[in-house]
Amino acid sequence: MPLPQVSSLNLNLRLLFPLLSPFKPSSLSYLKPINHSSSLFTILASSKRHRNIPPPHHLKPNLARRNTSTLSSSDQQKVAPMETTTEPQPSVGFNKRRAEGRDKSDKPHKNLQLKVRKLNPVNTISYVQILGTGMDTQDTSPSVMLFFDKQRFIFNAGEGLQRFCTEHKIKLSKIDHIFLSRVCSETAGGLPGLLLTLAGMGDEGMSVNVWGPSDLKYLVDAMKSFIPNAAMVHTRSFGPMLSSDTASMPDSSQFQEPIVLIDDEVVKISAILLRPSCLDRSPHLNEEPVMQNPSERGLDERMDPNGKTGSIMKPGDMSVIYVCELPEIKGKFDPAKAVSLGLKPGPKYRELQLGNSVKSDRQNITVHPSDVMGPSVPGPIVLLVDCPTESHLQELLCVQSLSSYYVDALGNLPESAKTVNLVSSDQGPVSKLCESIAAKNLLKFTLRPYAHLGLDRSGIPNSATPTEIIDELVTEIPEIVDAAQCVSQFWHGSRETEETTSLQDSKVFVEEPWLNENSLPGCLENIRRDDLEIVLLGTGSSQPSKYRNVSSIFINLFAKGSLLLDCGEGTLGQLKRRYGVEGADDAVRHLRCIWISHIHADHHTGLARILALRRDLLQAVPHEPLLVVGPRQLKRYLDAYQRLEDLDMQFLDCKHTTAASLDAFEGFIESNKDHSSPESPINVEDTTNKILDGPTGQNIDCTLFARGSQMQSYWKRPGSPVDNRMAFPILKTLKKALSEAGLEALVSFPVVHCPQAFGVALKAAERINSVGKVIPGWKIVYSGDTRPCPELIEASHGATVLIHEATFEDGMVDEAIARNHSTTMEAIEVGDSAGAYRIILTHFSQRYPKIPIFDETHMHKTCIAFDMMSVNIADLPVLPKVLPYLKLLFKNEMIVDESDDIVDDAVEAVHVGS
């Protein structure tokens, strides 16, 4: 049930205290004063100090393991013991081949064949269905499905499409073709994840035809950095390519001639290119075959006739009109007429219905279909129109090849006109030209059978008010009323009276004794609510699901800006659900930095959409490109993608943000302060080379990958070297951005997952309270995807909050080792070993749709993350107290559906193994 600007998780958390506040999208504090009832952790507060008891270090749970292993004996042989640090550590295995990126040959080869289906042109069912409107919170881009009982066609695959289809039980495995109306992050942001999901289905995997204008070639080139080629071999582009050749300038009408893409028994689909009318002086185009395989094309330079780069017409400017024409519906066969013409009942009746003439049985004549068939009915026609600008709309009205679909000035159809049954348009202006109906999610327009031609609203989800949802929850779980009152006591501090005890005596739950064990860290002394809020935007792994999106963490520093740690598909949509459309725009405007842990698709495919939005929001004001920190493979992807659209960013390799590298950088700056003057500025290139190539740079690689260690090869992988000359000025940019955000440091550290996988530590600057006391800054550590490892423990020492992946339950250690992930208990042990004050577990396997399986015995400082969970730093003392209430809220959702494990395993293997 859709609820504007409120996600399922945000809803679930607020339902714990229905008597406290109405549903409202919370807002960033630099927009308006802090709303203390905006989320569960925003409103929780406690003044109670905990007893000073040191945290346990090496918990050894004795858990009964579920028989869930899906690994063969050969898979289990590919793991190796982990190095140990000077601190005693439990032996932790890991998959060495996977960490080195050499495990691709271990996976069974999949052909990823296209599906071959037998079409049914006579009795087919067909309709057009809206899969996303882009309205309400705009968390999904507009998408349309053309359905036949044996074929499926998807038009546009923006972010959120896969999650939408999963939620509404639209089978992705039935998709045959995907058509893009433009090639940009808005229309194709969900394509990478969708291709990976299809490739992981079944024993052989699945592939799909992808169609788009010539710019599709640039998207395919970019996706090659993290998607197997086999998943993209059926991509096809059409139309002319931009070229610097000024000798062959085709007439603009060549953009408007229909290009037939599909013509079979059930549908004919043609494409008409739209070039914005203001771009008539754009770069020249050369005539080339209209059908190309983009993966076989070379890159053309974008140049104007004067040889200057940066043409008026950019990739992504072209849009496409798709014309879908169903065959005519033949008239009804009249047996009486057939008898009167001397025909006997039998095979000849069938021949006539198929359109073939036959010889009369009793008369010396030939009987034609028109003699015995009623008048045919023209087949339905659907136009899918994408007009992103007014210039596109102006061009649309001038497309000659569409003239046969228009009525004249009096509203009459010309003699040769075709009747259009449905126009699906991405923009509002077109709706003013004709009768229009606002699209809604899952709205259908039936095309066949003809008797049902027209709108079908039966599948549209019903909107529900917050009160209705709360009433439904209370009916399902009556104890939630008492639980809400218990939660309300958390932030009353000294008002915790016997009333609280009486509520707890009702045995809704029993509060564990260890909840008061932890002493308050010094960094939380006199902490303000507008210092920090951690928003878990995506807490699932591999692929989006109904309840959990893929990885993304929003670090809200309020008036000082914000950061993103990982940016999986749908991150922008999650921001819009959390803060509303305007609030999400402001959050993107104020981003200081985006940090990406590794190249796997579930951690970065939402990046282009965020960067493109920021570019558009700030285009009219002076601003600096946004800093993106990530592994070097990510730079290859972004460089290739920027041939498609400008992302207005600058890149910094995680390798240059390790502790040793930053120390060397700071050391050189300090040394230059002593020897430089305003008249002798620092030579950037010479400085960078000395830092990163000189003797000091020999210690930049972290100890986890030191010479002679078991894991040295994970860092020293062959590949394109990072341009050291670019690191120095960008490190200065990073330092400036962190300072403006009130942060002292952003430090990346290598972890054990795949080549160039990192975790990160954020350290806030010290502050001075009202009496002049210096209070240390808080510290947040995010593990990324990893096995437990010494570098992570070292980086997490003294962390205020450790956000650690917990992909698997404790009974699935073999799977965790094989895929270089962590179990719940392993994540907790890392936090305990490092002395972290609070641990937030995230990145759960999608086999746990709502709440993962865990042993609450050792959750004394830990909380389970959910999408849209917002943790204010002032509420950290009571964070573990939330866990019993979450268990109550999802008491009927704790059982894992084992039937989905195999599918989940296969899909995850492709998503994270590419």
C-alpha cells in the first residue's frame, strides 16, 4: 500500500509508538528546526549513565547450526586461514581466490541464452501496464510494460524497477525485451542490476534484448567494468552516430523515419528518433546502418565543425518514440455464407479464417476470405513518448511520420489515418493536447481481447492512511500498544518511575540486564541532536527486495552537510522516501563527499543518478565538482559513463586515503611549510611524486598487505596504475571538504572481500563545551563487505559506532567464508574486540526479508538495521533497547523461507562475483 514519502521500514519503526506523533517526512535541520518526533532514534533520549563494565572480547556462542549449506566440498577447499595480529584473535577463514579476484573460473559457465517462446497470435492476451509513474515521492522512474501472454516488453528501466516488480510479483524472468527512450541515469539506472539478476536465474542464466538509440553504446562500454559480457551481448542500438565528419550531413528528416525493430505475429514495434528542435546546428551525423551492436562500435569524438570539443548536442539528448502496432483483428467467420457458396464444413473453413482462398466443393468458383468473413477491426496502436524538454515537444509536433496518427483541425480522421488507442508520455505538456488520464502504479489498458479494450483500474494499490495502518498493526499484534508506551519512556530520563516497571511487568518483554553495562563515551558528553544522524538507506545485499534496498548509508551532519557511504541502486529514491522530494534535493545539494567501498554492483549503481541530480540542481550557481572516493575500478566505470553524460565529479582512489598515505601527505605539507614561501609555491607534480613514489611512500600500503603476508597479493593486483600526479590536489580538496563538514579525517583501510575492497573510518573534530572543556570527536567505522580481519579491528578501536555487514546467520559460516562475508556473531565479535561503543548490523542476505536470524544473548551493544532507520547520535545509549521491540514487531516474520535460498544464492553469486 503506497504511502507518499514514507517507506515500509520508516513506517514500521514509527508504528512502535503510534500515540506519539503523526506521519511526517522528517527534514534536514538546515532546512528547518529539528523535529524530535521525526523517527524512532530521533526521539529517543536517555540521561541514564551506564556502569563502567568493560565489553567482552571473544564471545564463543554455542549455536545449533541450521543445515543450510549450499557449498560443494570443492568450494569449501578454497578457503584459507586468516593472519592474526599481535592481539589474540580467533582463527577466521577466508576465500583467497575470491579476495584475489581469481574465482571467476570457479563458477559454472552460463550461456545466458535468450528465451525462445512459441507465440499465440490468435487468442493472445495483451495490455499495457504502468510499472512506475515517477510521481508521489518520485522514488521510481516512469516505466511501462507491454504484456502478451507469451512475451513481455519493458520500456525504460530506471532505478527502483526491479524492486517494484519484486514487490508486486511481476516476474522478471518473463521479460524478453527492454527498450530505452533515452540513455541516461534516469531511464537506465536500474538496467545493470536487472541484467545481473537475470544472469543469475536458473541453471543457465537468462539474457534479454536491450534496445536504445546510438548512445546505448556508451552505457554498455561503462557497464563492462562490472557486468559480464555475456549479459550484454544482446544489446542493440539504432539510429545515426555523432561524428566529426562534416562532409556528410544528413537531412534532419532522417531522424524521423521509423526504424522497425520487431515485426512478428503479435506486434510490430518501430522507433522514431526525436532531436530537440533547438539543436539544428548540432554536430553532423553520418549515415550508418540503422542496426548496430554497440559493443562492436568504436568511440567517436564529440566535436563541432570548428573542431572544438563539447558539442551542442550531447549524448542523451536524443529521445525515442516507440510505436507498438498490434495486427488487425479479423472479422467473424460466417458458416451460413460458406455453405451457400458450396463449401463443406472442414479444413477449408480454417484456411479461410487464416486468410487463404479455397475452391468450392459444390460450385465451380473460388471462395475468398472476404466472401465469408465479417469486416476486420484495425489492431490497437500504442505510442510511448518521452519528451524531456519543450524542445523535444516542439519537434514531436513536427514529425511527419506521425501525421497518419493525427486528426485534422476539425477532429476528423483522414482517410488513411490510424487510430491510436493509447499514448503513454513521460511529460505533462503532451497531456494538454488531448484527453488525458493521470497514470497510476499498476494501471492497465487492455488491448486484447478486443471486447475488453480500455482501462483496467482493478490492480491499482489502495492508498492507506497512517491511522488505518496502525489500526491494522494493533489488530495483528495487540501487545504493540503497551510496547509503544515502554518506548516512550526511553527519552524521559528521570521520569522513569514505577509506571515503567508496571508496564514491563506485563511481560510484553523482559529487558536484558546487560542493557546498562556500557559506560558513556566521552565524545557523547553534551552532544547535540544536530551533530550527527546516521540514516540506513539500504540494508540488504545483492539485489533490492520489497523490504530492503541495497547498500547505502547517509551521514547527516545537518548544517555542515552530509556524506554517502556506498550508493547502491535506488539510493536517491530512498532519500526521497526519507526526506520527501525537496528534502532529498537539499540533501544532494549539500553532499560533501561520496565514498564507495568496492566495485560490486549493489554498492555503487545508484551513484550516476545522484551525481546527475546534483549537477542539475547546482548548474545555475557556482560550485565545485563533488568528490567521489572509491576503488580504482570505479574510476574506469565513471570515466566511461561520462562520455554519456557529465557527472560533475572528481575522483580519488581509496588507496590514497589510507592512514599511511594520508600521514605521508600531511608530513610533506608540514615539511614544505618550513621551506616554502609565497614567492616559491609548491610544485604539485613534484610533491605528489615524492609522496607516493619516494621513500616515504614505501610504507603507504597497509600492514594487512605487507610484503610476505598471506594477503599481499590482494593489494598488489596488476592493472592500470592510479595517476599519482592527480592525487595531491584532490587530497587538498578532500581535506577542505572534511573541514567544512566538521570532520577531522576520512581514512580508508583494505578489507577481505574482493580486489580493492575497503572499509572507512570517519572521525569528527574535537569540540569545546560551554566551560572550555575539550571533548573528543565521535568516530564512525563502516566495514563495507568483508570477512573479519585485523585491519578492520584496528580501524574500529574506540569507535563510537561500528556499522558492520552481517550477510549470513551464524549457522552459515561456510557460505560466509566462500563469499568473503561475515556472520552476525563474527560482526559482533569484531566490535567487541575493538571496544566499539555501539554496533549496527547491516547488509543482510535477502533470504531474510524483514528481520535476520540472530542470537540475542550477545546483543548487549548491538542493533539490527532496517531501511530508513535513523540513528541520532544523542540516542546511542538506548540503541540496544530497541531490539526487543523489533522482535515483537516482527514476531511472525522470524522464520526464513528456505525455498528461496537456492534462487537467492544463485543471484547473489552473479551480483557480487562479477
